[in-house]
Amino acid sequence: MESVGPVEERAQPRSSATADDGRTRDRVSALLLEHGPQTATELATRLGISPAAVRRHLDSLVAAGRLEERPGGWGSDAAHRGRGRPARRFHLTDAGRSAFPHAYDDLALTALRYVAASGGPEAVRAVAEQQLSGLESRASSAVESVVRAAGGAPVDRAQALAVALTAEGYAATASAISGGGQLCQHHCPVAHVAAEFPQLCEAETAVIGRLVGTHVQRLATIAHGDGICTTHIPGPVQPGSQRPGNRTVPGRPVPGERAAPHRARTSQSTSTDSTSTDSTSNALTNDRERTPA
């Protein structure tokens, strides 16, 4: 018990240092967004820290894909360098810019509201299908390339589709379950817009069905408040198979088939009786033929 206190005391400074590092890196990104590409020296001056300290944060942001380093030849740092090696400047990447707040959802909602007021729900559906056509084309190429090697079962196609959707920013996974498969999307880039216009979810479900090659059923969506978008992909039902947790129900006989065995037995009995009668008749005939005149 005595060792718990020191461990907790040591953990607190590390947690505080991590939070400070995060705030400093956010300030670095904000400076690049506001003032454009800059060198490590320029950023250190604006932040009031040493170039070595800012370099550590820059390396971390580059490793995370939020910044990239390029050679540059303009700015105050380049003027001080003269003929020396050109300064390397740091630029925000698309991923770095996406971390900042944006109004894309507001713009999309405004546009779709106008479309709905002008053309009704079907016009919104047409916009949703057009918006997803590019994604369907790209994902279709990825799915077909995998299917040619692995087979064309819907669950196999769902696995390939999950990889393609993840590349599009959906963070998708696929798994096989009893009775088929399940496709889960842990992120939805248009969740706020789809909450008001369900045509987006409906068009996306239709795309998933076409890509996996079977009718699918949407069980949950992030737009409706669920944590994950979940799509059920039914698999082929094997005759006589018993699913876990379900009892196999014996098939009911087709009406009119119960009397069939009885008719068969009656027919067999009649045939036997007829044979017996014929044998008796033949025996009497033979006796009469052997009787002397």
C-alpha cells in the first residue's frame, strides 16, 4: 500500500506533461493555419520556446500526418540565411486542416433544404444517389479485385467492402455471424446531415446491397443516435441446418399425403388377395382336370 502514493505522484506529472504537449501542438497547427507555412525557428519565436523544443512537437505532428516538411525559400528566416541551405518549412496537410472546425455540414444542410423545398423528397434522393455514385465506383473496383481471388460469397464481398469503406473514412469492419454476415461502420462523414435527410442512409444501404450482391437490412445508424451503423447481410440457408439457439421445426406433411401409405397398403393387400384368389382358382381348375371322366 505504501508504494501506491509515489506511483500516483509520478503519474500525475506525466499526465500533465501530455496535456501540455497536446496544447502546444494545437498552437503550432493554429499558427500554420493562420500564418501559412513556417520554419521551426519562426514557430519557436512565436511560441516563445526554443527551436529544439518546437522541433520535438513538429516531429510528432509530422509522424501523425498532420504536417509535412518541404523546402522553402521565402520569409524572414530565408533572408537571414543568405546563400546557405534553403530553410525547410512546415505545411498543414489535409488531415491537419480537417482537425479544425468547419461549416461543411451547415452548407450541405442548407443546400439539401433548398433541394427539398424545390423538388421534394425524390430530388433529395437523387442528390444522395449522385453523391454516392463515386464511392460505389471506387469500392466496386476494390471489391471485384478481391472477389476474383477469394470467391464471390456475400460475406467475402463484405470483408473487401469494409476495407474499401475504411479508405473512404468510414472505419468499417465486417464479420461472419450465424446466418450470414455483418458490416459495421464506426464513423459516418455525413451523420449530421443524414439525421435530417434519411435518404442519404437509404441510398447508402442500396449501394451496400449492390456491392455485396444481395439484399441487406440496416439494423442501426449513427444518424439515428446509434453508436455504429450496422448492416445485416443474410447468407445462404443450408437445408436441414440448425442455427444456434433455434430448434429445427419438423416439416409439416403436405395435405393428402397421410392417406398415401394406407392406400399403398390397401393396394398391396388387394394385390395379395387377388393373387391368392387366382391361385385358388388355378388349383380348383387343376383338380377338375385331374378328375377322371
